[in-house]
Amino acid sequence: MRYIKKNHVGAFCFLLLCLATVTLQELDAQSKTILRYRDSKGSEGYGLLHGESVRGLRGNLNDFMRGVFELSGTTLRLHNVKILPPVKASKIIAFGWTYSAHAKEVGGELNRKDPLVFLKPPTVIVAHLDTIRYPLALSSRVEFEGELAIIIGREAKDVTPDQVADYILGYTCFNDVTARDLTEKDPEFTRGKGFDSFGPLGPWIVTGIGADDLRIVTRLNGQVKQDARTSEMIYDIPFLVSYISRVMTLHPGDIIATGTPGGSAPMKPGDVVEVEIERIGVLTNPVR
């Protein structure tokens, strides 16, 4: 090996870091797929998904939002890691009745001036392949709701619609699991939307894509139940993010669930639900 003078070591290390960053950029100039995982030794971290490999990353959501992707030097096979929920959110902000077909099927209000908004607690979040737990003692009608989820990448307050893109890290799949018999009789949605495991999220975050016309398909035991496009939404994404940022401060990792298309239907223990969104992937969860 060629000898490197001691006073050149720092520059050499900096060069290696630059080369690593360039390598990441070359994987996809437009988008990246960010995975949060746990390895076989129990260590957790973020990685960049590339085919069937996970390349470990240093840093956090703030770094990724700034376009800083530094390789840690770790490479793992996807099938050897446990996929975790892609973020630890301080809150989940959900919008309802954003698709006319769903509003009609559940008796929702059409042509609202302001969107319907509600919160789900962070304890609803489970990962890809984790179990949706059916609360048999309290509900007899639990339904899936496949949705596009927005992941906030930096603190946002009073953001205008034309500024929204600067605050979105990326997008993922979400299942707004709902105890329909409870939301139909309660004056608000907290109980029917808030059971533990009622918020499958993932499997990862995809950055750098447009989300105004993505296909959403939800399957129950392999049968298509929901099939729509985000372009069918009554309110667009810039409006929704701007709207809620005027009410509350959004923090990195917060989730905005954009509402579900028509076709929501009951699930039962033993079923498997898949939410697939074009350019993002498939979120799969069994029901127990």
C-alpha cells in the first residue's frame, strides 16, 4: 500500500466520505428509500435500501432532510433484519373523508369547506409484518383503510402551500385501522381509531417523489378491495400540510395520514391486509 503522510490522513478520510456520499447519490438521483431496522444483534438504525441490501447510515431525519446521507460502512441483507416503523412520531394527524367515495360509504359529510381532522396516538404504530390486534371484547367490526402517509422532515409552523415541499421528507404506506362500530356511535373518533396496533406504517420512507397521482391498492387476503389514485383526493397535499401547520407545530417524524379511498371493509382474525402504493411499496400485516 502506498504510504500516506500523517498530516494527509484527515484529507484522505474526508475524500473517502465524499466518495461514499457520491455513491449514495448515484444509486438514484431522484429518490431514496430509507429503512429503519433492527439487526440480529439487537442494534437499531437507519439504512438505505438498495435491491435486497440495506446499507447502514449515520445520522437522523434532520440529516436526511438536508440531503446528508453518510454511509456507516455496514451492509446487511434485507431478509436478515427486522423492519421497524420508519419513524418515532410525536403524533399522527389523520384527515378523513378526503375521497368522495369513502365519505359516501360511511355517511360522511361531502363538500366540506374545511377537512375533517383527528389525531391517533403514537401507540397505534406497528411495523410491516407486525400484527393488527383485534379488540374482540370491545368491537365487532374492525375495518382497514389504506392511505398515503406524509413524513415530516423538519419543524413546521404556519407553512404556506407553496412552502410545503421544503418540509416533507418523504412518503410511506399507512393503514388507518378503524373500529367502525365505535366511530359510528361515539361523538368523536378517539376510541375507534386509537387501539394499540391500529396504525401499521411502512415498510420504509421514499424521498424525492411526487405524490399527487399515485395509485393506492388495498388487498384483503389477496383480493383487491380499494383501488384509487391520490389525484382523486378532494384536498391536495400542500393544502393539507399547510392547513394543519396553522393549528399545531409539526416535528420531524410526525405523520400525516391523507385519508382513504372507497372500499373500506371489515377484517377478522386470520386475515392478511396489504396496502400497496405506487413507487413506494407494500405494507403487509396479519390480523389476530
